[in-house]
Amino acid sequence: MTPPTAQAGLDAVILDYNGVIGLQPTTGQWLRLARTALWSEDDLPAFQHAFWSARSAYDAGQLSDLAYWATVLGHHPGARRLRELRDADTDMWTSTDDRVVEVLHQAHESGLPLVLLSNAPRHFSDVLDRHPWRRLMTHAFYSARLQVYKPDPAAYQHAMNATGAAPHRVLFVDDRSDNCHAARRLGLRTLHYTGRPTDLAAALQSPN
């Protein structure tokens, strides 16, 4: 890939984590989490529905680990199982796409500022901050710490302020179309990322 440059008409890039840098969980990882929750593996869709039903509030820091998992399960999981659930949940989201990380390394080396904006619970945020690729980011903003999550405009504003750039000189990258729509309404350029690192590399090189 041709290294992206800071002369691509961009002053900064704001990136989502999951679905862009981070890989989506496999079915095996979901099944492991369901087993940890003592949920029937034959009813994985119901488990995933319960998992997501309270996730926005958890990501926004409105629910503790205990409150979230008690909501998902419908009962208190106990201290030991709570730790196991949190660890299995966290492990499920930590695999990264090396191809994307390489594109970001090239962007970082060119001097293009990179800012992370992720919907993530507090414990997971702490884990991400310890990963080597995190050093590529000039700033990292997590919904649980901000107490607000995408697509709320306030979440984007934190990242935009950190860039110090005009919105039309900033590219926002996310795998969710609703998050991209919200970013465009704020004047940001957007890339709806669909799993092709070459698309990201091309967007960073675009002179438009």
C-alpha cells in the first residue's frame, strides 16, 4: 500500500474501534460468553439480544459491570461469575485487524493526527489503552468516560475539539452507517468502513 500522507487534504482522522481496528467476535467467542453466562448454547440469538438490550447504557457509563450483567441475566451473577463474564466479554473484542493497524502506522508516521472515538465500557477502555496500537492515537475518547455515546453529537464534539481542525478537514471512520450520518451532520467527512483496509488507505490519500 502507498503510505498515506498528511498532505491528503486532511488535518486529522477520528476512528471507531470495533469493526474498524478491532475485529468482530467469532461465533465461538459468543458461545464461550454464553457458556460463561450459563445460557443455553442452543439459544444464542436470545443471549445476544439480552446482551445488546442494555449495552448502550453500559457503554455510556450509566450501568456498572454488575448492573449490566444482572440486567442481561435477570439475576445477580455472583462476584466470581461477574469477573469471568467481564473477562470473557473483554477478550471477545480485543482482536485487531493487522492490515488496518499497518495503514494507521503509515498515517502516524506521515504526521497525520489520529483520534480514537469508541463506544466502550470503562473496563474495556482501560484494556484498550494498554494495547501497542493505542500509541498511534494522539487522543482516545471512550463513551463510558465521556458519559455519552455515538451517535450523540456531544460524543463527536469531544473528538473534534481534540483535533483543533475544521470539521471539513477531518475524516470520521466507523463501521456503522448511523454513526457516519451523525458525523456528516456535524460537517465531518466520513468513511463508512465495510472491512476493506484498502478503502481506508485510499480515503487517507484522497486529495478532495
